Amino acid sequence: MVPLQFFILKKVEILKLIESDHHIIQVKFMNVEKNSLFVGDIFQTISSMNVNIDMISEVMLEDEMRIDFTCSQDDQKNLDRALSLIRSKHPRMQIYQNRQVAKIKLESHEMKDEVGVAAMLFTLLGKHQIPLLQVTTSEVSISCVIPLEYVDLALSEIQNEYK
């Protein structure tokens, strides 16, 4: 992660850390059974192979779940072993990997007291047709997975918008 700059939000000076990570893998599980033991087993298998997971998000669908997560490309071999075990234990699940992605992250402890930070970021990315492949948030950060080819544009536009 490379810190890029400070910027101003709503005319109030707030320290914002903007980072990008081009060295990630996004993994998507489709047709995941809606059962926390099942989900726990999946992540226990990944953990047992020493894969360090970063972002995790899930979507509850009618009869199933979709789970997305990211990890470092450095974990590729261990991830492949874990996914092979998961496929053998849960054959109905579909598993996809995408290495042509990057993560951008905005962070500030003051963000928790600001309304609309995510809305402004999503609007800015949307204005430039930058696809959001995965999003996770906390009180103090917003992380987005986007296609690798859009990272420079996204970072440039964020810097331009908030300088």
C-alpha cells in the first residue's frame, strides 16, 4: 500500500490516507449454502493453508449466498490448494479468481463524523465509469476493488476532487 496524499472534504481539513494495492486477488464464491457452519468451514480451510484474507463481503440471495474476498497475490499457491480442497468438499459451489484488480482505500478517523463520504466517492467513480467490483466499509475507511486498468484514473480523480 502506497500512501498518496491528504485532501479536504466539505471544506474541513481532515487527514485522509488514500492507498492502492495492485497486488491482490479477488475470489468470488457463488452458490454458497446459507449456513454459518458451512461458511466457517470454508474460511477455516483457507486459514489452514496460511492465506491472509483482507476484504470480505457477502450477499444474501434467495436460497444461497455469494461471498467475495481479497488476498495478496503472494498467497496464490496456498490459495489454490485451499480452493482445491473447498471444491472437493463443496462441489456445487462455483469459485472464481480475478487477478486483474486492485484495491483503493480511503481512511481517516474523522470520517466517522462526516456524512456522505461513501456517496461522494461512489459518485466520483461513477462519473468516470469506474466499475466497483467489491466494497467494504468501516467507520474510518472505505475499500473498493476495481479493475486494474482503472486504478490510475481513480487515484487521479480522487486527488483532483479532494485537493
